[in-house]
Amino acid sequence: MMKEENDIVLRCSSIVKYFTTPVKFKALNNISFTIQRGEFLSLIGKSGSGKSTLLYVLSTMDTDYEGTLEINNTLLTGKTLNQLSDFRNEHIGFVFQFHFLLPEFSCLKNVMLPALKLGKKSEKEVEHDAYEKLRLLGVADQALKTANTLSGGQQQRVAIARALINNPTIIMGDEPTGNLDKTNSDIVFGIFRELTADYGQTIIAVTHDQDFAQRTDRIIELSDGELLTSNR
């Protein structure tokens, strides 16, 4: 089936990235691919392959590259740091290996923070949305507890709820199950699968977990900064 142009949510074209220390070398070499809305994609490769470097470029956190990046039909290459920060907050949700919740804040407040920063809804509306996301992730009963009192698996689910609060165009995960045991890894994978299948959420996840990768819709594999494959 041909990809419909309006179904393409991310397009990177001829991405080249250099590092200059300790010596200049090419970390990404002519990377080009598209991602469709609602696709669950994994980025794999050995340590040093360039997968995390690529994720940082795709997330707009790294702007020092050649080539172009478009997300949601918006050309992001060349935008200012403030413009990129605003775009990230509205369009990209992040889930990391470590949840990075504020330990002294309640789970509810942690989830609310990106939406309060976005400033498009009242605090009452944001609170309602945060409860809905926590309910979707099965941790609404933990909403008023401080984050540091939850188990690792619960904390990661709260982190996913936080990533979802602004209804982002894409969720980007950097080893999102890397700090979890198999049971909780399977729970997180199941959540991601539900988000793509039932809600049309687009997800890109860097992972070392081959089992996780094999169950996603598509694998992009990198080796020494080169794209090996982007299709099944």
C-alpha cells in the first residue's frame, strides 16, 4: 500500500551528524526515512551505532546536523531554540530509561507540569486531563502519592502519563524498559501497543531489548551511523 502524504508524521532527509572530539568523525551518515501516524517503531543497534544520537536529532534536542527534519508537516531545521522548545512541549512526549519524576511532587502534579507550562488550558482542566491519563495507565489510585513512594513500574507508568498529557504528535522513548524487570517491561510494551492500536499514537523507541523490538511495527537498525534497514 502506498503511504498517503498526510499520514506521514515525521520525515528526516539526508541527516548527517559529526562529532568533533576527541577527533572529528561522522556519527550519522545520510539518514533518510519517514514514519507514519500511529506507527510503533523501534531504533536498534549496538552501543555506538548512532541510535541515541539519531533520537536526539529527531527530538529536536540536537540541532547541529546537516539535512532536514519535519514533524507534523512543520520544518524544524533552522528554527530557534525557543521555537524548538515550544514545539517539543506541545508535540513530543518523552519516556526515558529513568523516569525523572520530581520525587517531592505528587504523581498528579508531575503529570500536570508539561500542560501547565504549555498554558493552553486552565489548571482545573489540566488536573482533569492528568487524572484521565493516570486512569488510562492504571495508576489513578496513586495520583496524590509522592512519586518516590511508588514502585519502579508504577513510576514509569506515571512518566508515560506525563508524556501523554499534551496529546503529543509523537512519543519518543530512550530505553523505556531498560530499568524494568520482564513483568514491568511487558506491561509498558502492552501500554505502548494499546496507545498505537486504540488511540493512533505514534511511538519511536530506542531499545537494546530484541524481544521488545521484534514486537513493534517496524525496526530501524543502525550500524556505525549507517542505516541498515528501515523495514520488515
